[in-house]
Amino acid sequence: MGRITILRDFIGIIKDKASQSKAALLSDPKTLSLHLALLRATTHDPFTPPDPRHLATLLASGHTSRATVSTAIEILMDRLQTTRDASVAIKCLITVHHIIKRGSFILQDQLSVYPFNGGRNYLKLSNFRDNTTLLTWELSYWVRWYALYLENLLQTSRVLGFFLSSASSSVDKNEEEEEKVSSLINSQLLKEINSLGNLIEQISRMPNSLHTNGNILVDEVLGMVGEDYLASANEVSIRVSEFRERLSCLSVFESVELGFALKRLEDCKERLSALGQMRNVLVETVWGSISEMKDQVGNNELYGGEGRLMVMESSKNKVSESSRYGSEF
């Protein structure tokens, strides 16, 4: 196993150098620096995260022309979708995550509309496997989960109207967000809390593999997802508080859908609590408000009587299908 690992690392170094040499020869001189920065940020080394300097070069492209930004996204996605190496794939996904969190509006916009001919599951990594070593095999679980998570993050951001946990949606804007939420109609508010529930549910499905514990790439992913978790919990809290004000005015169907959304969120609590890196005092407060709100819905006899139970059962599939993914890109 040791020899296989050493050989893999050596081959990875050769591939990195070959890719950079090829880019230097074939890339458009106008985008050569972007291409090289991406290749240097997404090397085959499974123990080195993307270099902040190269990430900064990629993010800086967001302040250039839309054509340049579009090219940068295409280069990134081409690297992501053609590699068979788990380390390269997860570094590409980390780069995507950095664009969501720190990228300019144009960079985020070009990412959100990729592929430019439309479509879903555009990261196309649901079948990704790298069985070179035990480590890369387990990293492959993280690649598949992380890709699906980022797709959920982009979809939720689309529903909310802003990029969750990005620099442009800081906690300082809480009052502005509360005002916006208070103006939403019930159906849109339910759509948003369901979309946030999808995202938190995906976080709760995070892999827990033995051989990646302490891996620096996985730790970087955990840190970034942890920040998103805090942001999404805050957004859930704002919407739960708004529903508390509207509880007496909700229709039966709206109350049923809200009950399902809160129950689905509460079902994630135990799985997330088992992940030490996801524990936070503020988040525990949010879980408390979710539980309290769910009890208020139940105490309002919204689940009582056979007729209402039939409404719940008949609407369950409709709720999960219509609100699970929100609008398409």
C-alpha cells in the first residue's frame, strides 16, 4: 500500500506539471494566468488544500469582463468534470464553494447559470469513484456528498434570492432580511423554509469515514460547510419567528406543510448533534425554537381528527415534490 501511495503521488506531480505545460502552450494568452492559477489550486496532492494565492487570482477574475468570467467558470467546470482523481475533484469543489462565499456578483451569477443551456445536477459527480487507494476511495464519498451539497446550496440561494453565507449576506443585514421576510406571502415563506430544510438535511448526511479523519481537505470542507450551517440556521430562525406571528392566520394546508417542514428539520437535529464540529450554542437555540414552534402547531389541533390526518397524508407527497428543490436554474 505504501508503494502504491508513493507511486500515485509521483504520478500526480508529473500530471500537474504536464497540465501546466500544456496550458502554457495552448491557452489563450488573455486567460493563461487564470488557467494556471486553477491548475495550481487543484493539484493531485491529497494533503494540500488550494493555495489562497491561486484562489485569490481566480476570484479577482470576477472584477473583469463577463466574457473572462465565463471562461474562468468553464475552465473550472471542465477540470471538475473530466478528472478521475478525488483530490483534484474535491479541490475544484472547494473552489466552487469559495466563489459562492467570496466571489463577485458576476462570478456568482455565471456559476449559478452553468451549464448555459440549463439542466440539473450540473456538477455530474453522483457516480464519481477513485479506487486508487483506500484514502482516495473514501475521499470519493466526500466528493459525491459535497457536489450534491453545493447543488443544494446554489438551489437554496436561488430560492432565497441571495447567496447564503456569502460576504454580501452578512449577519449585519439581519434586520433587512427580517423586513423582507415579513413581506412574503405564506406560500413563498413555506418554499424558503423547505429549501433551507433541504440544505440542512444534506448537511446531516455528511460522510463519516475513518481514513479521512484529520485529512486537511476534509477539514477545509467541514469548516466551510460549518459556516453555511450557522447561516442557514439563522435564516431558519428568522422564518420560524415570522410563522409564529402568522400561526393563527394559516390555512389548514399551510399549517400541515409547515408541520412537515419543522418535523423534517427536527429529524436532522440528532444526526447533526453527533457531529462535534456542528455544535454551537446559537444553533441549539434555533433547534429549541423549531421544537417549540412544532409543538404550537400540534397544540393548535392541526393534527387532530381523521379529516385533517387525511389532508396531511394526501399532501405529504405534493409537499416533498414541489418544495424540495425549488425553482430550476
